[in-house]
Amino acid sequence: MGENGYRYYGEESLLQLQQILFYRELDMPLEDIKKIMAQSRFDALKALEGHKVALKKRMDRIECLLQTVDNTIND
């Protein structure tokens, strides 16, 4: 902890936090995230690729919903 009371994190900690935030964005409970990340075979790169696929699907779904709303408004 710094003199200013701020906590400073290393790169590894920041990457772990990023993984956690991506899992949380996909509505995964913290307990499940902890179990996944604690596995010896956990592969951060594969996890990021999985996050990307899941987020893309979510984005496509939201775009579809927005298009439906626009169509309803314009009808």
C-alpha cells in the first residue's frame, strides 16, 4: 500500500481482476469464478477467447433487440 493509502497492483493481479470482471459481466457468481480460476489447467488466453465469443453473442442479441424496437417504433 502506498503512503497515500492507495493499493497498488502488479500486472498479474490486474489480469486476474480483468478475468473476474469479464466473468461477472457474463453473470457468473463469484464462487464459480473462484473455482474456475483456481484450476491448475486454467488457461487465461482460452478464457479470454471464450469471453470474446460470449460477449459477441450478447452484442448480437442486443443489436437484434434494438432492431426490433426500431421496427416497432417505425411501424
